[in-house]
Amino acid sequence: AMRPSDGPGGDGRRRVVLFPLPYQGHINPMLRLAAALHARGLAITVVHTETRAPDRQKLPGDFDLVTIRDGVAPELAESDDVAPFVLALNRSCAAPFRDYLAGARDVACVVADVDWFAPLGVARELGVKALPLMTSSAAKFRVYMAFPLLEEKGYLPIRESNLDTKVKELPPLLVRDMHHEKDEARYRAYAHLLSNMVSGVRQSSGLILNTLDAIEENGIANIYKDISIPVFAIGPLHILSPSVDSSLLLQDRSCLQWLDAQPPGSVIYVSLGSLMSIDAHELTEIAWGLVASRRPFLWVIRPGLVRGREVSELSIELQEEIRDRGRMVSWAPQQEVLKHPAVGAFLTHCGWNSTLESILEGVPMICRPLGGDQLCNARYVCEVWKVGFRMVEAENQLTRGDVQVAIEKMMGQKEGDEIRERMRDLRDAAAKCTSKGGPTDVSLQRLVGFIVSPYT
Ligand code: UDP
């Protein structure tokens, strides 16, 4: 069958250009969105940086891929200090993206992360609809929008003395849930990025949110109120097209067979995402805590997780203990792991994708947020949805005792059963929201209509 933009003189403007920020947590939702739009008859171009390029082999053959030379130093890309990297990318990618877009045919719109303010600006200048995608929560986007107000009211920059102050404009967040940046120059870079992001979104044609009414109805409604462009809450994007494999690292699928051999609801799945790192001390404490829990666990230790050390340096004694109960992999097929009936809890850093994936599979969370949006996400998990709890406050060192106590609490009856019951209810509400004719589905249909409508 001919796609609308096939052939010379096709009926035009039905190609969507999607440009993910080069992080695993951004590439995953963007490529799922690409596949969902493709399934609804739109032609797809994925523009990507040289840094962390997605694997062409794994993407549908009729996606066009366009590489942008970003010229950003690899050290900057690997650092978990995000703002300088994202600002550098915006500076270096705007001109090549303009060259590409000016020559592209039939483009109905450009979808890019809210962080990609320069390419979104290029689209607007060239008269192409710009649709920013917020890959994290509505709550976090509200923090971005409120940033100048939070500074004006003295919440920010964060001080030791106000960590426990409630941000009354954004309940239930506390000051300690905001992004921490002790260094003045880095704080300024972050503030600069946010102000570009928010003003870029406000000038765009519409805003896409990777969230859903079932969990963030108020947050979404407040964004509608605060912004004068159409808002499309179409999350969670990971369920739109699970068949797309956008993993940058090779997923070790052998752990699924290992899970098959474990009793239902018994396994603790442990992963701290693709970006954040911990020190060797925390690694050892998590290891001893897991071993002491005497429960089976599946632990993702990706390259670079531990600052300055390799896992093989865990003591022989500890490695033997781990072999008896647990399984370590360098990267897991996380969605399938969370879906597996053997998994009973997720010890997570609360990245937004992980949080959504856990909720949709009904897996309760033991939270260890390490920075960025994870602090805000964990607050919602623990205090709004009450489907998990933290082991310690983010600033505190984690001990093996904290890990062991948390696992006992989660896997045990009293509190554990209450949490599991709430998680089941939340999962059911999310399933209803995302079913055919539910709010997510309706928003997605609205979005497709909006993409193919004429640009005004
Ligand atoms: N992920 C994965 N295998 C792993 C760990 C994580 O495929 O072993 C995926 C996970 O399913 C999620 C993404 O990587 O989609 C991580 O995104 P998230 O927003 O949770 O955290 P970030 O990596 O951005 O901190």
C-alpha cells in the first residue's frame, strides 16, 4: 500500500520528524511514539545525534533515520550533570538540523523533547508545527514552569535550612525534591536551560505529555490551565508499541528463564536506570542488604553504574553469597521483567519510565531516587499513590540495614499487603485509562488529527 507521502507529488505534509534527546530514558518513549504514529498512517523520520545513536537494524525498515553531527565531547555526554550537555547539544545541533529540515519534503510536524529548544525553534522559523514532548511527569513540568516563581519566593536555590519546607504552590513537593545544584555556575546553567525550555514550549503548536489521567489528573489539568496551546496526555508511551526495541545496550534475556524458576511474587528486581551512578560503598551496602534479605533478586549492574570501580571487585565472599540467591545482569529487558509473575517488588531510582512501567505492571516500589526528576517522582510514588516507600532520604548514605529492613517491610504482610492492594487498584485504573476509548486513546486520536491538520 502507498503511504500518503509516497511517490512524487504525494499529498504532502504527512511525515512526522521525531528528534529524541540522546538518553535512554528519552529515546524509549520517543521511539514508541514514532511507532504509534506510524501505525496510524504517518511517515516517520527519526533524527538523532551521533552520540548514543539508536540501532537502525532494530527499528522498522520504513523509518527514515537522519544523523546529526553533534560534535559534543564524549566526557560531557557520559557525565550525569545533564544541563551543560543539553545546552551544548542545542548549540551545536541547531544549524545542522536547520540544513536537514529546510530540505525535507512533506513534513507535517517536528516532535522533539522539551529540552531540544533550539531544534523546536528551527521548526517554528521554517513554518513547521513544533510539538515538544515532555518525557517526564506533569508534576515535573509544573516545576519547570514554576521555576522563576520558586526563585522569587525564596525556595530556590536550595539551602540546608529549607530542605524540609513544603512548596505550597506545588503540593506535595518539598524543597528537597527540587533538583539540587550546589555549584553556582551549574545552577545558572540549569536555570538557563529551564527558561529556554519553558519559553520554547509556550511558543510551540502543542505539548505532548508522557503521563495519564489515572495518575496525574490534577497535574495535567493545571498544565491545561497555565498554557494556551493544546496539550495531549498520551502516556504511558511504553505501552503504545512494545515491539519496538530501542535499547541502546544489549538486553540479557537469559534472566527471564531464571525468573521462570522462581516462585510467584518472590523476586526483588533492582535497577537504577541508565544514567545515574553510585559509589562503591553504596554498591556494597546494596549487595549485603540483598543477601541478608534471603530473597531471590535480579540486579542490573550496567557498565558505569559504579563510579571508579568494577563489579568484579566485589569481595569473593560477597560474590559467592550473591550467586546463591541472585542473578546479576549488565542490562535487562526491563518491561518483560516487570511483567513476569515472579517479580514481587522493584528497587528503583524512580526514573519516570521505570515508574510508569512499574505502575502499569502493578509492581510496588522500594525507592532510591538519586537526583533530577527522580526525587519528585518518588514523592508521588510514596505520598500520593502510596505504592512504595523510600529506604532513606536522598542525601543520606544507604546502609545494608536500610536495604534489608525495606525489603522485609515490602515483602511482609502488614504494610506490604496494603501497598500491594493500592498498587493493584492503581494498575487497574491505569489499564482502564489506556484501554480503547479511554482518555489516553482519545488524546492520541486528537494528536493524530492535530498533526495532519493544516498549520496555521
Ligand atoms: N531499562 C532497560 N533495562 C535495564 C534498565 C532499564 O531496558 O536493565 C530501561 C527501562 O525500561 C526504561 C529506561 O531504560 O525504559 C530507563 O528510563 P528511566 O526514565 O526509568 O531512567 P533513566 O535511565 O532516564 O534514569
